[in-house]
Amino acid sequence: MEISVIGAGVGGLTSALLLAEKGYHVTIFEKDQRLGGRLTYETNGEFTIDQGPTIVLLPELLLEILEEAGISRDKLNLIPCDPLYDLFFAGGTKLTKWQDPDKQQKAIEQLFPEEVPRFKRYMEDMNEIYHFGYHAFLSKSFDRMRDFLTFQNMKFVMKSQSYRSLSSFLSRYFTNDYLKQAYMLQSLYIGGSPYRVPALYGLISYSEHAFGIWYLKGGYHSLIPLLEEACIRKGITIYKSTEVTEIMVQQNRVVGLKAAGKQHRFDQVIFNGEYPFLERLLKDERVKSKKQDYQPSSGCLLAYLGVNKRFSKREAHQFFLPEQFEQHMNEVFEQKTLSAHPSSYLFNPVALDHEAAPAGKSVFYVLIPVPANPSIDWQKEKDRIVDNVLETIEETAFPGLRQHVEWLKIRTPDEASEAGLFLGGSFGIAPHLNQSGGFRPQIVHPTIKGLYTVGASVHPGGGIPIVMQGARLLVQHIEKEKEMVI
């Protein structure tokens, strides 16, 4: 069986490796010179830091899938974040998040003592919700809508009220706005507003307690050389700097693709890219799906800094939240406008790894959620926004930060769009209710046999381990199809 993979993001690479383990002949086509997609890095030669994802969640899922793909878990050096991170609120309140529920309860008791009983109830309920949600939604694909809308699933959704928005769901437990924000901001990890994503995505914040947050020594991008080396070892053919221009279809079945002016015959094709762009590769109008207006996730304004001071006493992860957090989320996701007082996230890897920056220095990653709005003039706005955010960070937690900056690079949604991200959104299509679960694009194309999809815009969704889980679900599906033919 000859299978091709279009796009060498983590979903495409994982799919290729898992298929190779099953004995398939796999060929990868990547339009860029480097593999990895969102998993890459920024550097000026002296400082190097992840360009995209930084927070490692669900470590056991990550290691388990890598082992299935033929990569031993001892190849990765995962370092636990303990505590998880600090949250700085505009009023001067600071809350530290801990994996250990007992430590978390003590931290909450010091700031919001009236919330302790509610926190206990939240943890008890979320334990049950997590285990059902993982097996019912993250461990299954939904080739047909009735596979998603089962009686058991709908009973669970109604009982848990996970159809409600995450913010509304959390109001059942917490009355303090700061504490609610501490358990809803995790929807930003996948580019969704906590005031719009379904409550099921609250599993992300619970997973931080259940499994912790981890740092991959060398940065998340260091995973890609391991995957590439494994591909080469397994005999997977890789074409770099080779853009696919067409997926060839005959009688509603994939027969191959066109790349670099040549036709290549394949039995099956996996598309690892932004799902809304798949139709561009289907030149025959007869095989295209009914047009859908997908909504993008949020964009990110990213600043990468190298500084000539070692900031090792702060945590690796920090969040800075504005007083009007709900207004900020509304501006980003609904109005698609820039916020006067945005939130921000800072990644400070030297807190965990002294080799993450040159001796006596630090390297920072600052993320600011912004709208996926192509009409914004980022060349005009980016410097002002970044400087204002750095000023807030400096005044709140990193005194004298800006005077120590030696290197600063800013990446805007325009550059994300140029790199192939849907409308400049950093996380694929938005995880809204009508773009989640069975309503999200699935791993099997609805009309073309032999065409499959994987990536952040495809069920089960965004986040590195979850995208890899999607790749595993895809390979399991292909194996089942083969058994049915035999």
C-alpha cells in the first residue's frame, strides 16, 4: 500500500511513522525546507527559543504515541513545572497554580477562602467528566454524525452541562472572577474564547492538575529532529521544499497527487494542513464538499527576546491578565479589534533549564492573543502593542527587563498567514461548539475515498499531544479499512 502525506507538521510526521510501523510505504511532501510546521524555533544565532507551542500537556499520551511510532521515551527529557505557573491580575493579586490539589487548595484559601468548598466540588466533578470525556470524545473519530450523537454521549453532555460555554460552566463552581479566569484561560491554549468554547474544553485546566505541565529540554521544537531521524530510519521518503498543487481524484477515489510539476501515484493521501485549504488541492469541482465558512482561532502577536540578565527565580510560565478580561476576550474573538489592555503569556525556560540561554542571560517568549483579522495593519501596530505589554510585565514581575534586551523579534498574524495558517489564526479553526467533536472536520474525507486529514483543525483538535492522538486515530481507521477489504 502506497500512502503519501502532504505536510510534515507533527500530525503528518506521526501519521507517517505509525503507518511505517504497520508496514506501509510512506512518502512525505513538505513545502518548506524544514519539517515540523508549528513546531519550529526562532534564533538570532546566540538565543534560540520555540516559535510556537511551549507548554507540554498530557505527557504520558505524548510518550505513549511516540513509543508506538518507534521512538523510545528515554529520547525525551521532560522536566516537570512545579509550580505550574503564576497568574498576575491587574489589581495586584498573584495566584500560583499547582498540580497538587492540596497545594492548590492552600493557595486558594489564602486569597479566596470562601471558594475552597467550591474548588473541592470542582475537582471531584471534573475527575468524572475527564475520564468520560477522554474516552468518549478524544479516543474516537466520528465518521458519521450518529457516531457522535449517541444516547450515551448526549446523556453525558446534558448531565454535565458541557454544552454550555466554559465561563458559564465555571460559574456553577466559582464566584470570584479571578479564580474563574484561572480555570478558563486554558482555552486560549487552543485559540478559543472561554466565553464561547463548550465547557468540555475545561478538561484542559483539569488535566494540569491530573498530569501536570512539563518542559521538553531543548524546547518543543527539539522533537522534530527525533521524528525526522525516525522517518529516515524507517525508510520513509521525504521531499522537502516540494509543494503539492493537486490531489488527483478519479471516480471519487484518490489516485495520487501533483507536486513540483510531476504526477505521483498513491493509493491513499493524508492531508496535514489547514483544513479549509484542502479544497484548493481538489481541482475537480465534482468532488468538492459543500462549502463551509469556517471560523479561525485567535491569532498571536509573538515577541522573542534575548536579555543580558538571568531571570531564573521566576517561574517558567507566567500569565498577565487585564482587569477587563471579558471585554478583552470579546474584542479579540467577537469584535476582531485590538484591546487597549490585552492579556499576555511569558515563557522563561531558564527557570527550568540553565542551558536554555547563554550563561548569565535569559531568553523569553511573549504571546499576546489578538484577532485573526487580515485588515489590521500589523506593521503599524506591532511595536506599540509589544512595548506596552513588556512595560506591564516589567512593572509587575520583571523589574528592569527592557533595559537588558539584546535581541527582540516580533512575529505577527500576517507572517503566520504567509506560513499557511488559516487567516493568521495560530491554532487552526476555532474550537467553538459548532466546530467541535462531531461538528469538526474529521480524519476521513466525507466524499472522497482514500483521502484523510490530520492536524489542529481536525478532530480531536489542537495541542501537540491531541494532534498526535488524531494521527493515531487515523492510522487505526486505515488499519480497520484494510481488514474489511481483506
